Amino acid sequence: MRKITVLVSFLLALSFSAFAQSSHDNESDTLATKEEVQNVKGAVEGLNESYLETKAVVDAIKKIKISGYIQAQYQSAEVDGAKSFAGGDFPVTLHNRFAVRRGRVKFNYDNDLTQYVLQFDVTEKGMGIKDAYVSVKEPWLKTFGFTAGVFDRPFGFEISYSSSNRETPERTRMYQTLFPGERDLGAKIEIFPTSGPLSLFNFKGGFFAGNGTTPETDNAKDFIGRLGFSFPFEASNLAIDGGISGYFGSVLVDAVKKTYTLNSSSVPVGDSLSKYIDRNYLGADVQLYYDLPVLGGFSLRGEYISGKNPGTSTSNAVYKQTNGDVYLRNFSGYYINYVQNIGSSLQLVVKYDVFDPNSDVKGDDIGVSGSKLSVADLKYNTLGAGFVYYWDGNVKFTFYYDTVSNEKVNANAVATTLAPYKSDLKDNVFTLRMQYKF
């Protein structure tokens, strides 16, 4: 019996020891398993974090839109040194030239209700900034917007019609004179209803420095605005757009300078000394689009602008401070542009524009003894015609010829600067352009 008791005790002790060892081993295995699970979990969470970071970067990149175009061209004028608004005057030693007229790259970070935009222009003449602005839209009605920075002036149609889409090589002489560079530094609001009868109308307007893309030089701000409309007649394949625009501003004049108004008798009238001189324009524009059976769609566009523009005795360009005495001129100008699609890849273009920088005088008044009128008061007519051929979705070729006619000065004019203007200048220009747009 004692032997049996000892044997049972020995077996129980052995079993307990084995059980304890097994429990210890199982506990170790469990700890190891938990540690492995934690490691795997950490790795998964790390992958999730990495994925979320990558997704955030990808989502941000998707909001960046890059676009641009380049215009390489060849031009030929009638004579060496021809004066031209078709890309600037020709050098005095040549009458034909190659040029990169525009080389634009635009970066747009589009976050639906907000936008950040930078656009650069790169040509053989150098590099410059064309656009630099931020734009926001209210999230409720999505009807009101606000933009601040450097951007297109909200006036008329031709300014906002992109050079990459325009069928003619350049904007009119009128627009190049009144709105050089198209852009200005300022802020504007936009109202563009999306439903109901008011959706046929829109408004853009704001206050600007008035110096284009150069820094401000005075405390005055210019108001520029346009009230537009868009009437679609879908059943008739017809659409009519248009608007009324206004520019109400001023230029700063040094206190020692005088302001002259060139009146209808062609005699400058001295005004009292004034610090600010008015610069006011009114304009109206209309665009008609119609799809002709068989031949294809066409557009007929026109604009008229008149007002007061301050310049100098020899220039009708917008006056800048310290330029000298101010010559305030009443001006008027207009253009008519016809574009006819021919098939799916060809367009016929005809454009006629007129700019009279001093509508109170005639050419025969210029050069009269005692008059201070100059070539800056001459009226110009330009008739342009050509073709646009679309090679594919990115490339197009423009073949265009400008016929320019200037008003003639008085035949008895003796000033040397007026002599070339006793007859029509030889300033017609042919342009051959290739554009790539992406």
C-alpha cells in the first residue's frame, strides 16, 4: 500500500510539473502571438497612413490643371520699319520677321469653390506674368464670386476672348490703345445666376489700379464693369450674347503740368491746374451665332466704344504720370468681325475696325498753322481677312492679311513729323502663324 501511495504521488507530481510547463509554454506562445498581431496591426496601420497620405497628395495633384499654348509666326510688311499694331512696329532695318508671339503656361489649382491661378508668358523677348489671382465662390447659391490680383479687365468682349481662341492674330487697334496688356491689378465681384430668368444675365465689375500690371502710382481707383446677357434660341440654332460696359477712372498729373482739351476748332484750350484727369469710356458689344444649313456655323461680332482718353501731344496711348502736359481727347471706335466655318477644319475670317482717337477733328485740321494737333489725332481703318485651318485638336494655322488706312493730314503741313502722313502709310502686314494648344 505504501508503495502504491508513493507511486501515485510521484505520478501526480510529474503530471503537475508537465501541466505547469505546458501552461508556461502556452502563455509564452500567447504573448508571442499577441506581439506578432500587434506588429502586423502596426504595419497595416502604417500602410493605411501611407495610403491616406498618398491619396491626399494625389487628390491635390488632380486639382492642379496645367494648360498653355505657343504661337510661332512669320510676318511680312510692305516696307522696312513699318509701324504696326500686328505685334508691334518692325525694326527700321527689316520688313519681315520671325517671332514667338505668345508662349503661355497657366497653372490653375481648382478647389471647386476656390481657385488659384498663375499664368506666364515666355517669348524671345523674355518672360513675364500675365495672370496672378485668387478667386472664390460662395457655397450656397453658387451665384456670387470674388476675384483679386492681376487679371483681365471686365470690359467688353474682345479683352476676355482668349488669344488662343481668337480667329484674328491680334486685338483691334482700339483695344490695344485703350487697354494695353488687357490686364490690371485690382478686385472684382461676379454675379452669374444659374437658374430662372436672371440666368440670362451676368455682371462683372470692380475697382482697379488703372496702371495695367505695373505698381500703383496714386490713391485713385478706377471702376470697370460689364452687364452682360445671353439669349439662346436652341430651336432656331441661334444664340445672341452681348453687354454694356463702363470705365470710370482718372490719371494723376503732376501739379506743374497743364491739361488741354483738343476741341473741334483744333486749338488746345488750357484748363485750370488739376491733380486728377478723368478717363471715362462707355461701350456696347453683341455676338450673334447661327448654324447655317449645309455650309456650317458662323459668328458675327461687333463692339462700339467712345469716351474721353487722356494722352500727350504726340501720343493717344493712356497717359502716365510725369509724361508731360495732358491732352484730353474725345474718341470713338468700333469693329465688326465675321467668322464662317467651312467644313470641320477651316474658317473664313473677315474683320473691319475703326479707331478715331480724336472724334472732334478731321485729318485736314492737322498741320494747320497754329494748331497743336499731331499724328496722335489721326483716324485709322483696318480691314483684315484670312483663313484658319485646324490641323487637329491641338494645332491650328492662321493665314491673315491686314490692310491699314490712315487719315491724311493737311496738304500744307510743314512739320517734318507730319510729312509721311500726307499720304497713306505703307503698313499692311501679312501674318502666318502656327499655334499649339494643350
